Amino acid sequence: MDALKKEEIYTIDDIYALPEGERAELIDGKIYYMAPPNTKHQRLVHFFDREIGNYIQSRNGECEVFPAPFAVFLNENDRNYVEPDLSVICDKNKITDKGCNGAPDWIIEIVSPSSRQMDYYKKLFKYRTAGVREYWVADPEREFVTIYNFERDTMEEYSFDEDIPVGIYEGFSLKIEHKIEQNL
């Protein structure tokens, strides 16, 4: 009897070997399968992508916004691969044909009942240690955004109807519009 069975360690090669259409993330060699996003989730992703992209473009900014699915290789090993709902990357040298090598500057995750523990705990730790500057967890059920500003070592919560300041862009804030809320 093998009472102490060793847990298998997976790599990025295992992610790429998944059947067509199946999505998963890899954290410290463990695979986490992803459920398809719902309509609320997609509306929020679209809102953030549009608003942040327009802000960057209007200021001729260097950063780029990438909505999921977009591969982020957090570390230099082959045991960490994530697909944040939104990645804002300011260092063009990190962007390749396969995705982002290293930590994006800003990551937004839209939490769902199946991803709650992953977004608030596992990814929080991974993103912080990988060098992400700012991490947002948008929760459509609670209508709150939790902001972790790792450069300032702060955590704040905002409701969807408040102006939500963006730490990496001074003077930029987002407010999840009432019409978006109604559709959530």
C-alpha cells in the first residue's frame, strides 16, 4: 500500500498538451482547470479592457492591455502559467508571440464562485512574489473591487459605484458604470 503517494508535478508542456478548448492554469506544478466565464464576467472584462486601453491610447502610453486568454509565464521555471482576465504590461521586452515572460505591471481577475479561493489566496501570493505592481480582484456578486498595491504594501476595497483609483497611473480612476451594474 502506498499511503504516501507523491503528488505529480506538471509543467507548461502539460498545459499545451490539454485537449483543444480546455483551459487550465499551472501554479507551482499543480494544474487548476478553468470553468468557462459567464456573461457578467465577460461584461466586466470588456469594460476594463476598453476603459484601460482608451486611457493608455489617449496618453500615447507604452503599456498594452491583454484580455484572457493570454499566457503569462510568471517565473523562469516551467511550473507556473496563468491566464489573468486582464494583464497590463508596460515592458515591451516581456511580450513575445507566446505571451508575457515575467510579471505584468497590473493584473485584474474577475472572481467567480469556482475561482474565489484561487483569486484571493493562491494568485495573490504568486502575483506578489513574481513582481506584479498592482492586483485587482473584481467581485461581481459583492459588487466590490479589492485592490492590492504591492509597491505601497496596501489593500483597499471599493464598491462598483465608487471612483476606483489606479495605482500605476496617477490621476486615473475607474467607475463601473450604472448600466454595466444593471447588466451584471
